[in-house]
Amino acid sequence: MFTNLKKTISLIVFTSVLAFVFSESTNIPGLYRYKLDNGLELFVAENNSAPLAYIEIAVRAGAVTQTPQNAGLFHLYEHMMFKGNEKYADQDAFTNAANEMGRIDENGTTGVDRVNYYFTIPASLVRRGLEFWSYAIRTPKLDETELENEKAVVLSEINADFTDPSHIRSAALFKTMFPKSPWRLSPSGDPAVIKSATPENLREIQNNYYIPSNSAIFVGGDVEHDEVFQYVKEIYSDWKNPAEPVAFEEPESKTPLMRDKKLVFVNAGADDNMIQVGYYLRGPDGEIDADDTYSADVWTNLAGDPNGVLAGTFVSEPALGIPDSDYIGASYPTRRVTGLIGFYAAMLSDSSEPVAEDSNYGFGSIETVRTGNLNPVEKSDLFLSVLKKKAIPAMANKEKFFKEKSISFVIQQLEDSRTYELESAKAILASLSFFWSSCGSDYFFSYDKNIAKVTEDDVVNFIQKYIQNKNGALVVSVSPGVWKNYKNAFLNHGYEEITAENAFWQK
């Protein structure tokens, strides 16, 4: 999956890039930003279409800041934020206070690059809402009895992930592509860490990450920006930073594999008539490769075009059994240090179409290829061969790749999509929050300017740098019926089976 706004991204910044006390106008009408002396950032989006105010507080933390020793504590801490604080003694008092404000959609999430908390309340209560989250984020009780109760909740969520097919497949992919630190893509964490967690462990998370220079507040709706700033300054200006912020672990290598790795996953919910395939490569990271992410966005738009080179190359191979171009796709979500490029397709498990006499894709015997009716193993190998020998070289050819769409057209599409997705104050702030957590807020505000600078040569250079002649992971998902009939063939062709026992780094 991907989005033009690249909503899955993160970057911890402990020092001020922009120092300002008064509001700084932005290139988005009605959107203002501030920074307090302690480094806390504030973004206010004015929109008086309804008498409501959206309030979010976000922290640059989550899976990306984990180590094996604390994996899961960010998730557990998020749960404990709702269990009482200096002003609201317990969860009931906390919930009642939110209900008294008429809150809508209250929630907290722990993701790969960010932890955030938010709700929507009547605009007249915006100061009260800002104070509510200040107590929650700055003075959580972290009661030991509540902690023991919440451990059971978090452990049940992790155990559910251990049996969920999508989580099993993803965990195996992440462990393959990030062999040195797969925990940086697993927000749920390690059951052993959760079981042994103490209030002191959570205080360490609070003291190192829940700090103003690593946080931002987002307010939108029927509000006045300077008034919101005065409230935030009054409530949050005495929030302190630690003397020395924690160091951030370096990102992993862009070349984790010496050769392509082939994995097969048996999905109990899969259809006997379909094979799902995906091929994944390391992509640019928002923290250190920001310039390449713009080219990646243009590439993703082109690669996902049903009339483009990628889809056309695969659909023109009848032996693959791909019904039409809607069953082919590509993805790239920008993240702080865990960017992945993906190609995917759905293929019919049987094919009655013969293969061209001169086709030879480097797998199996040429006699088998000539007779057609490839089995699922051969189709999976053929997918990878067509991708690497035909589709990727075609995309690296500027004349072929930009034949159906000019780069100016693609850039206009991206800009139009961004404009459409930023129609409401809440949508603006939700997107900005994701950008802020991965590449910093300046990335968000300069996106249109930088995407407009991308050239055809930039896109080709991106393909050559991250895709062409690189090694990745091929993941094939099949039904139990297909696996029963072709297990030995998969294993003989170099595939490793993904299971719930070997997929997760925690095990």
C-alpha cells in the first residue's frame, strides 16, 4: 500500500531547526506553526465550518526507537496513558473527564515511527482539552496494579498477531529485509519484555522520549491560532527536556541480502485458484535519503499505472495467468529508516495458455516452459524472472517508462491528490503529523516545491540506485491445497516456508 502523502514515516529531532515565538505562516491557507523555547512544536489549522476542535499530541517514538531490551514498552506505555495521572486519579476519572467535554473519537496509537493521542471536542473547550492531554502525557501515574492488568491486554494483542496470517507474513519479510533490527518494525513488542515490565521501565520511556523537544501538538477546527498558542504556552512552557537525549540507532544497510531470497507462506484463508506474489527491496529512508523519496513518489505513480510499462510487461506474459492489469502493482511508503519498495501480483494458479517457444526465464527446464501449463512454483519463479529481466530494465529506459505519462502529468497528479487529501483541518493535521514524525515538518511544507523539481533522469537514477540489479525477498502466498500438491516442488526450487514459529524475531 502507498499514499501520495506517505503517511508511514518518522524522524527524532532534539534540536531546534526553526526558532520562533510568534506564528509562522505557511504555504497552506489557515495553517500556522509555532515552536516553544523548550522545543515543543505547535501546528494550528483554522477551519470554522463546524464548532469543533481536533487536538492531537504526537511523540517521535514507537517501533523505530525500540531495542530488544525495551521492545513493546512504547506500546504498553501508550495503554498506560489512559490509566490515570496527577489530576485524574484512575481510568474512570480520565474517561469521565473526556466524556464531560463531549469528546469524539478518542484514541491512542503506537506505530512504526510515532505514538499519538487525539480526540475531537467542542471548540469552546479547546483550552480544557489541551490541559487534559498535558496531564496525561506529563504526569501519568503508571500504577503497578494497573500495569499488571494492562500487561494482560497487551499480551493478548501480541498473541493475536502471532496467529494472524498478515502479521506472520509481514514479520517474516521484516526479519529478512532488516536482519539486524526487525523489532524496529514491530510496534507490538516482545511478550517477555511486557511480562517483566516495571513502572521504572516505563518511567525511562517517559523521561527519554515523552519530552517537549521530541513532541508536537496539532490543533484544528473552529479555533484562532494565536489564542491556541497562548494556551499551549501557558500550559506546556514549563515542560522540561533531559540533559542528554538518548542516541538514535543507525539505519540498516540498503543491501541486506547477498542474493534473492524466496519465501512461501501457506495462508489458510487463500483461494486454491490464486497465487499472491510480492517482491521487496530496500528503499530510501526519510531520515537520510529525503531527496530520493520525491523520485520514489513519481516512480510509484508511474509503476502503478494500469496502462504503464510494469503492468503491460506482466499482462503480456500469458503463462503467468494474471487476469488483467488491475492485478499488478507497486508500492513505496516513506518511513524514517525502514523504507521498502514492493512489487506485487495475483496470478491464477493454473494456466491453459502456452508459453512462447523462445521463452527461457532461467528456471526449470526449457521443455517444461515450452509445454505451457506452468505449476504454481514455476509461475512464481517466472514472475521474478520477468520482473528482473524485462519489467525493471524497461522502467530504467526513460523513453519506455515515460511513454504513457509525461513527468509533468505525473507531478500534477501528485499535487492534485495532495490538495484533495488536505481538504479539512483534521486531514491536514493528520498528514502533517505523519510527515513530522518521519522527515520533519519542513518536509511537509516543501513537498510541492520539491516534487516539482523531479526530472525523468531523477526517476531513472532512483531505479538504478534502489531497484535495478539489487537483491530482495520474493514472498509467495498459497492456499493449503496448493501447498499440499506442490510443497516438495517449492522446497526443491529454493523456497523457505514461512511459519508462525519461524516468522517472528521474538521467537
